[in-house]
Amino acid sequence: MSTPTSTILVVEDDNIVRMLIVDVLEELEFAVLEADGGEKALEILQDTQIHIDLMMTDVGLPGMDGRELATEARKLRPALPILFASGYAESIDVPEDMHVIGKPFSIDQLRDKVKSIIE
């Protein structure tokens, strides 16, 4: 019996990067929702019918950045795990209960990070 698929919301304004992340996550058998920025992500998060196990967001989004998005996301879903993807991972300051993965990351790093957060 397989475990139910976990759903990950990927927020990334770069279409190619977002496509690559989505492809990798889908190959790892996660269900993936996509948003090209904070506003779209919040629209998805506001829909209480949609179950989301993890939000993975780029830090450098246009308009509302990843941290602002995380703050708003937590207002809607206080227990939502959040993973920031950043090219400046070592210098980014994130709240204690949130996670960071440095860009560029390998498929294995992404898989291990996501699994460690969700499981």
C-alpha cells in the first residue's frame, strides 16, 4: 500500500527554473502546484479545499519577496512547512521553523531536503 502523495506548492518567477523543480518533484512522485509569484501562491493557499504539505519558494521574487510571502502564507496556514530556495542560502536569515536550500541544488539534495521536512 503506497502512502498518499504529498503536495508541494512551488513558487518561482523564473519559468525555466520552476519547470525544472516541478519536473524533479513529480519524478519523485510528489503532487505539485505551481505559482509564478506571491499573489498566485496566496490565491492557492486561500483555497481551503487544497491540501498542501510544503511550500517551496524562491527568496527573490518580484513584488512580494519569498519572506513576505512566507509571513502571509503562515497567516492562512499556520502549520505550513516552508522551504526557501536561495542562491545566497548561507547569508539568508529565516525563521527557526522554516528551511533553506541553496541554489543551485542537485536532485538528490532537493529530494532529501523535501523528504526530511515532510516526513
